[in-house]
Amino acid sequence: EKGGYDHFMLKEIYEQPSAIEDTYRGRMLVKEGIIKMSGIDDHLERFLNANRIIIVACGTSWHAGLVAEYIFEDLARIPVEVEYASEFRYRNPVIGKGDVLIAISQSGETADTMAAIKLAKENGAFVFGVCNVVGSSISRITDAGAYTHAGPEIGVASTKAFTTQITLLTLIALKLGKEKGSISKSDFYLYLQEMDLIPSKIEKALEANKHIIEVANHYKNSRNCLYLGRGYNFPVALEGALKLKEISYIHAEGYPAAEMKHGPIALIDEEMPVVVIATRKGHYEKVVSNVQEIKSRKGKIIAIVTEGDEQVSKVADHVIEVPDTFEALTPLLTTIPLQLLSYHIAVMLGKNVDQPRNLAKSVTVE
Ligand code: M6R
């Protein structure tokens, strides 16, 4: 059942190329140059006329929501707010007719996300669900939705659910962007073509596995770890840190790279590994200077870079390459090495990777 892999988590990491294909198959028609999604097509006006989109979710799904915020604002020019479902439901939010709420949930059973949906509906908002589990509670109580089609995710640590959520939300943003004219037709086609290359680029990113095992071996005894990223890769930093803490029990924090100098830089010394996402697209020069700041304080740098990178590679202690892609699609690639890194560290520490202590696959209580 684990398909020859030692753990479900590893199997699910390796399933990402095909899972992502399953997400866009039949929806993204590259030759025709269209995106077909009945859940959006049937309610197009709601989305196009939305005052704003509010995304609610928990954990990893919340991180996918943060990536979506960048993509929606960038491509579709619709204002987006991303909220923890648990906070949204208890803070008397200003929401009503004309707002669209997108709820993201792998399991479709998360109690806080369900409660947020109910609250939004009571206030007249239109609710769209992004779920993986077909027929789940959330998919039944939403006004419309789309499934990620990632297949069953058994490992408690979410992996393929995350990248397929991002894929699906990117398709929605592209579709809305095209309808609104906020993205040109030619750029839209280029995005479809590039999205179609993502599965093979993930295959490529997975080839770093052996090298990542060596990196994991170096840092497995660390007490803390910092993850930094900017722009589209800031949520990836948060996700990398969550993955590490949840399965290896090493304390980890994700930060927007530029926030470092507002506090966390005080933590940096030779004992502190810092994982920096420094792909060539998107604030590259700024991240390079953040990397230098860490280096001058003797921090240990593990950099996720674009293939062929020279600048960061000169300074970093370890470099993990991912293929080049459009900036908006980089999270789909940069996430991969971070998943593998936490997986290998947890295995080396002898932790129960698929069922970490104190955690359940779906959190059906608040
Ligand atoms: O099923 P959901 O997507 O609603 O679950 C949300 C979180 O409980 C979940 O992502 C959790 O954070 C994972 N264990 C993270 O790997």
C-alpha cells in the first residue's frame, strides 16, 4: 500500500508530479488555450464582481491560501484576505453579500473551517470550497467548489494536498485574470504552457533527494531552524517550518526574509541553520543581501536556488537546486526540497513520520 516507499509521506511527496497533473487534467486545455472549471464557470459573475475574496483555512491549507493571495492579486487583481479559520469564526468579521469566501481543506472535515463557512453563509457571502476528499462535509456545505483530485493523503504531514491546492487556485486566478483582462491573452497562454511543464520540473527537483539526505544528516541534531522567503516564497518558508516541527519536533520558524532584522536576527549564531528560498525570480538581489547578513553572523545557510545559480551558491553552506519557472509558480518547486529535508531529518531521528505525536489527520474538534 506504500508502493515500495518506507512511509506514506515519502510516497505522497513522490506522487506530486502525477497528482498535479490530475488536478489540471480536463480543466486546463493547453492547445485550446482555455481553463474549464464548472464550479467557476457556473458562478463567474460572483467572482468577477466580488468586492474581495476571503480565504479561510488551517495549517498547511492556510499556507496554500497565502500563496493564492499573491497569485489572485497579481493575476486577477482582486483584493484577497487570508484568515485562520479559527480566528475568523470568533472575531465578528465584516463580511456579506458581494464577498466570496474560499475555504481550503484537504480533508473537508476541519471543524474551524466548517464553522467559518457557516458564519460566512449566514452573512450572505458566496462560499467556494477547495477540498481533496470527495463528498466530505465541507464539499457538501459550500455553494460551489472544485476538488484537488490529489488522491488519498494518508501521512499526517500534508504534502501533495498543498501543491495541488496551489495548482487549483492558480487555475482559478488565471481564469479570472483572463476574464477580467488583467492578464493578457498571450501571458495566459504562456502560463498554461508553463503549468504543463511543472510535473516534469518537480521530477527534476526530486532528483536532489540524495543530496538532501546529506544536508539532513548535517542538521538533524539542531535545536532550532529558521526558514526565510519573500513574496511568493514567504508562505513556502512558513510551510517548510511547519513540516519540520510537526514531524521532527525540532523548533522551526518561518519568516519573511526582510523581517529578520526586526527581531529574529538576534537568534543567529553558528548553531542556527537558516533555510533560505532564493530563486532567481522575485526579490533575488534582496534575498542575496539577507543571506549575506546571516553569513556575517556565522549562521549556517541552506539555500534553495534556481538551477545554475552562482551568487547565493558562493555564500551558502549548502545549495539545493530547483528548475527555473515563472515567479508565480515557484512555490510548486521550492516546496519539494523542504518536504524532503524534513522527512529525512525525522526519519534519521527515528520519529513516527506518518503519525506524529499529538496530531490527527483531520482536526474535527476545535
Ligand atoms: O484537512 P485540512 O486541510 O483542513 O487540514 C488543515 C490542517 O489541519 C493541516 O494542514 C495540518 O496543518 C497538517 N498536519 C500540516 O501538515
